[in-house]
Amino acid sequence: RLNEVEDWMIPTLRENTREVTEYVERKIEQVPPEDKPQAWHIMNLIVQSDVGPDFAPRFAPHLPKLAARYMYITSSTKTWYMKLLRGWWEAKIFPQQTLLDIRRELQEAIQQKKLFNELQ
């Protein structure tokens, strides 16, 4: 499991920010629910590394909708996702408005899921 962005990776990441951003976002979308935390972990490693300032602005515009659709928050993953989001907030990885939008989108998604479950 990858736990840090190694120094040798940085030039390649910087030269390919658009492609890497799109790849990571597609992985988050495409992996099965049980693998979502690992996909989000890859994004987190990138944005908290030395190349983070190059990547955070690329991820930020899509992040609220991506989170609402692909953060499968369950009883077993809730703590992990909350820690991830808190880390972004405390480290100021993304603009405050992006994080507030994530919170709003997640709350709306949770409400829609509850309503859907009640209708069944």
C-alpha cells in the first residue's frame, strides 16, 4: 500500500497533473465500494505531498460532487472519511468553500438516500 509520494515521483506528477487528476478521479468513480477508501487515500497522498499545491486546484472543482457520489460512508468507513475531511480542513488543503460544498453535498446525498429507503 502506498503511504507517501516518493521524491522520485514528484517530477512525473508535476509534468502530468491533468492526466493524473483525471486518472485518480476515474479510479474513485470506478472501483467497487469496498475499495473506495483506498482510492480516496491516493488522492489524499497526492494533495498532502509536495505536489499538493499543483493538484488541489485541479481536484477542487469536482470534489463536492465526487464526494457525494463516491464516498460510500458506512458504519465501518465513517470514521475514516471524517478523519480524511478533517485533515483537509485543518491543513487547508482545499479552499474553505470547497469543503463547505462537500459537507452540503454529502448531507443532501444522505437525505436522498434516507428518503429513497423510506419509499421502499
